[in-house]
Amino acid sequence: MAKSRGENGPRAPAAEGSLSGTRESLAPGPDAAAADELSSLGSDSEANGFAERRIDKFGFIVGSQGAEGAPCPLLHRLEEVPLEVLRQRESKWLDMLNNWDKWMAKKHKKIRLRCQKGIPPSLRGRAWQYLSGGKVKLQQNPGKFDELDMAPGDPKWLDVIERDLHRQFPFHEMFVSRGGHGQQDLFRVLKAYTLYRPEEGYCQAQAPIAAVLLMHMPAEQAFWCLVQICEKYLPGYYSEKLEAIQLDGEILFSLLQKVSPVAHKHLSRQKIDPLLYMTEWFMCAFARTLPWSSVLRVWDMFFCEGVKIIFRVGLVLLKHALGSPEKLKACQGQYETIEQLRSLSPKIMQEAFLVQEVVELPVTERQIEREHLIQLRRWQETRGELQCCSPPRLHGAKAIMEAEPGPRPMLQPSPSIRLPPDAPLPGSKGKPKPPKQIQKEKEQWKQAKASGQLDKPPTASQAKVAAAAGDVCPPQNVLLKDPAHLDPAPQDSAPQDSACHHSQDSVHHHSQESLTSQESEDTYL
């Protein structure tokens, strides 16, 4: 399918025609000079600081929305999160990333909820690597990217990739300069993939996917995340025949009948093939369609939950664009309907509205897989067997982790939270004791230790004071969370000393857990 000019923009339409065009570069058209002018915004003089440009928090040039192919006007709008809430989210995400396997195995629903709320910008790149399994792939293949990077590459694909570089987000600071570091890294990642999967080569829709990844992580990490997207999340999307995207178009259309019968009936009556409006949506994961803040939120959920998020977003857009008789009054023919889908209302693409609709839409992996089997059977009956045998699609981070278990490198741990001696223990009730009472009980404990009267079980008060004081330790069998249930068995002094550090560490561990990992405190932050 040949793409029209200005495909850099988030809503660049795809012209009607053959699907094969998505695997080749855009031929220079009448506006080639204009395209070159746009792509030369980042000249060498500007890159060296001679021309000053204002950059927003996402890295896009401020005031560039009016140009053809530029990000849409809503690109820079972001649902502002209070700084305190953002810091709390960062703390929670650091805790998850430091204990990723445990969280994925036991608290995956909590990860999904936090992805729906939005990953903190400072941790988004690392979180995407963990969610996609790209971090594991990198660890399992040390030096592989460098090897591919040093290889010469196939000239057939290199020429196509090079012609596509300046079309990827030309108003982002990473890609504004022709031959700049962003375009160089994009070339490296795409070339490496053609060598990693020579049977697939390069598909034009991979370029915006790789560009978004490069905005959040280095080239090597972006490469392995791209591999995971192409092989696990969207297998077959970028193969030569694009059979997988055609199947998913039929799945989307079938699901639309249940989500919005009005829109489904209208598209059926107009005989509009799903490929005319959903190809760029799905193959680029909406990176060219939505405002940037919405793109990031959709990708957060996509990496966690898989392709069902892409289906849900597509269904929400179709439902609100064509789902009422009032909106269909302006769509009397195919052309008007396609234009309606190319010029979506800013309201339905707004971050908060779109995310809420996507989360609440009842479309599950089971429904998608059931429809996939139905459409695959119809395909085989009418067209024969698929020519491209793609690996099975994995629905999100948990499925990928279970299919490819492996060690995950730990991030830098967050500092432990240490309580002062007079602070109450985690889970305890009541006000902290006065310093004089603590000192008195501490002296009593020391006297009991010196006189050898440790064969008697300590009182609950003594156990708590000893744990909080830090210099004296209760016996190892004292349960700090419930000091009333004590084991009266005597302990030797030597084991007692060796157990002291263990109990202190236990106190610190529980205090940290109670303040950073309790699910009861995980409100909508």
C-alpha cells in the first residue's frame, strides 16, 4: 500500500492500492523539494547551536504543528500529574523493577493497573524493556547487536532505510537534523534488524516504531525491544505479504459488530475494507495517529497487555467516529467516511478520555483468539494456506515471561527506610513510648542479659524495644509482628549474637515493605 506524502504526521492517510508498497521506500513526488526543506530543519549550523529552538518536554520543537507532516496540535498536551503523586509512582515502580520476577509472578494485576495509570516518564524506557522482555533478550545475546552493527548489511534494504530516515518525526530534536545522532541510531537499529531477520528484511512501518523506542532508550536496547514487538506482540505484521495485518483487519471488523453495530453496519454498507483505515493504526501502534501523550499511555498498556490494547483503541476510535446517526450524516459515501476516520475528533483522542474508554471496553484475549481462528479458517477456505508462518502471538508481558523465563538484571535498589529507635514498629498501634521509658526498659534488658536471666521469654514490650533500639537483639524466635506469641525455648548467647543482625535487617525490611509495597496504600496515584 503506497503511502501519501507527509507520512511523518500522526494522521498521514494511506492511499488506496496494493499492500506491497509498505515494504518499499516512498518515491520522490512533486513535493520532494518541500519534503527536503522540512527535513533540513536541523542543519549543521542549528545542530551546533547557532539557531535556538524551543523544545517541549517530549523533545518536539515548539510551534511546529502548523507544518505539513508535523505532530498534531494536541501533541504536547499532557494530563499533568502532581509532583508528589509522580514521586510516589516512581517509588512504586522502582520497587517493582528491583523485584520484577516476584511482581510478575504474584502481582501481575497490580503491574497492569499501574501501567493503565501511566508509567512515570523517568522510568518509562526501563519499564518498556522489562515488560517486553527486551532486557532478557539483551542479556541472553551479549554483543549480538554490536556484531550486527558492524556487519555491512544488504544494499537493497540500506538504500530504502536511508530514504526513510528523514520522514520519521522530523520535528523531534532527535531526528530534526539530517545525519544527526537520532537518524544514525535509527539507521543502525533498522539495519541490524534486516540482518537479524533477513527473511523479513525491512518494512516501512518499523521505522516509526523504532523511532519511538529510541526516544526512550539507547540503540541496543531499542533494537531488542523492536525484536520483541515484531516477534512476540505483532508477529507477521512486517512480513512480505502482510498476511497477519489482513487477518487482524477482519478480526477488528468482526469485533466492531459487537462494540458498535451502527458503525459496523455503515462500513458494511459502504463496502470499505478494514485495510483502508486500520493498517497504519495497527502497524505503527498509533504512533502516527494520536496526540503524543495518548501515544505514550497506549504504549504503556500495550507493552503490558499486548495486542488487545491496539484492538481496543481501534474499536474506540471507530465507535466514537461512526457510532451514531448524527455523525453518519456527513458520511454519505466511501470518500467521506474515510476522511472522517482520517480527521478524528480531538476529544476522542484526548488522553484521559481515550484511556478510560480503552480500559473499560470488554474485549479480551480469548475473544481475539477465537476470532483469529474463525478468520484463519475462512482465509484457508477462500485463499489457501498462509504463505508466511509467523510464530504465535503472545498477549502481553506475563505471557512473554512465561514463554521465555530467564534471569533479569537488577536495577539499583532504592535505599532502605530506617526507623528511629522511638518509632513504632510496622503494624503496631498506639503512640511511641517516651524516651525515658525506652531507656529504662533498655537498661532492664541489659541487666537481664548480664545476669544470665535470658532463659525466660522476654515480654512483648522488651521485644519491641530491643528490636527498635538496634544495639540489643531479641532471640531469633521472637516474632516481631506479633510479640505476644513468644517461644519460651532458651537460646545460647552465641546464637543470640549471630541472630542480632538478622533481626535488625528484618525490622528494616518490614518497615520498607510497609511504606512502599502495601497494596492497601496503592490508591489511584
